[in-house]
Amino acid sequence: MRLTVRAADPLPLPEPGPEDYGLRFRLLVKPRAASTEEGYDVQVDLLNTSKQAVTLQARWREDDAGDLRNYIDAAASIECVPAVAPWVGGVREGQRKEPQPEYILNAGEILSVRWTTEGRHLKNRVTNPNEVQNPEFPFPGLYSVHATINVFTGERTVRLRSNEQLVSVGGSRAMPKYTLGRLLEVNADKKTAMLGLGALHKVEPGDQFEIGYPKGERWRLTITNVEPEISSGDLEVLTRANYPGSEFPNRFMEARLLHPRPN
């Protein structure tokens, strides 16, 4: 008997996200090839599934930022489950004076953009960090990730969402610890609050969550009691603001885990 060895068939590409205006968006993520360091090889595909060409235009805030491919790289925003708190801060007004670069995406064409990262994130640059998120995965585990992007054509703005990709962080396929939740109840008299995260989300007694904003009123919630889907604890003020109703946080405000300690 003669044995024949052949290369394995390539894995099929995942189906891209939903179509709008004849356009679809696909995300592919793999651990960095031939490397012992953390990082990822990332590819996004912009597909024209219509029967006509579409003119794409960048929306750079500054001059000398790059072409349309560079813009797709920087403008794709990453969202994940479990969610990671978005970046919040001030961004100066754009100063661009040059015309925006354009690209004609023909019918049936796929525009692919690839890059490699180092560390526990999927992007190297963003256009506006308040609009484009690049979360740093805080704990090892298997995250569900997708990308979104606003695509500008000569006629309209199209918001596209990619397919989901499972991304292993730290070589783990376990459920990661949740680091972002919302307040369900606040008791101003007892100075306590209830959080919509519990043991099923890996919350533990002693965990501390921050509520509020970097330049405004901020509070700390220290977890004392944990149930399967909720937890509760004591509230204390970290910083005060001089406006009415700021003494305690409100229901449904976001709470972010303080000082996560990744393995």
C-alpha cells in the first residue's frame, strides 16, 4: 500500500458580518505566528457584494495620516464579550486641510488590510480613541470579539459590523473575569449598591469597582456579598463635584473593576 501525504485543506474563511449598501465586513484574528510573545495577526476585509463600484473616502483628523487602507486599519473599532471599559478622555479638534484619500471598490472586490500587534490588544492605532476602541484584554481567557467601522461613500455613511471571532488571551480558553457592569440599586442611606455581576462573572468579595468619570464625581464600590448573578457592597466617595445630585451614583451607571491583576 502506498501512502500519499498532502497539505491540509485551508480553513474556510468565516462569513462576514451583515450587509449594508452592498458592503460587508470580515474580521480574522490569529495568535502571532512563530512567536513566544503575546500578540495577534489581524486582518479585516471590506467586501463589495453589490453589482456596482463604490467610492470609499477616509475621514482622517490630521494630514499625512495615510491612505484608505491605513484609514481602515485605524478606524476599525473592537468590541468584545466580556466587555472592557472604553477609553474616556479629551481629544483635540482635527486640523486636517488636505483632501481625504479615496478608493474605488469595484463590484465583487475585496479590500484586505493586515497588521500584527504585540501584547493583549488587536490594534496599533486609532483615529479618535473616544470613537474607536482598542481594548486591552485584562485577564486570560476566551473572548468573543467583533469589529465595527463607519464607511464613508459619496452618497452616505454606512456602519458595518464584522463576524464574531473567538480570541484566546494568555493561551487560555476559560471564561474571563468580567470587569465592566452596571449598578442595579443604590441605597444612599446605607451607602451601599448592588452590581449586575456575580459569581458567574468571576466576581469575588474584596473586588473594587469604580463608578463615575476621570474628571468628575467618582465613587468606589467594595464588594462584600456575592450571589450567582449579582453582588453588593459598600460605597465611598473618591472625588466630589460641585453640582446637585452628585453625592451618590445613580442606577444603571457603569462600574469598572479597579486594578485588575492579569495572570
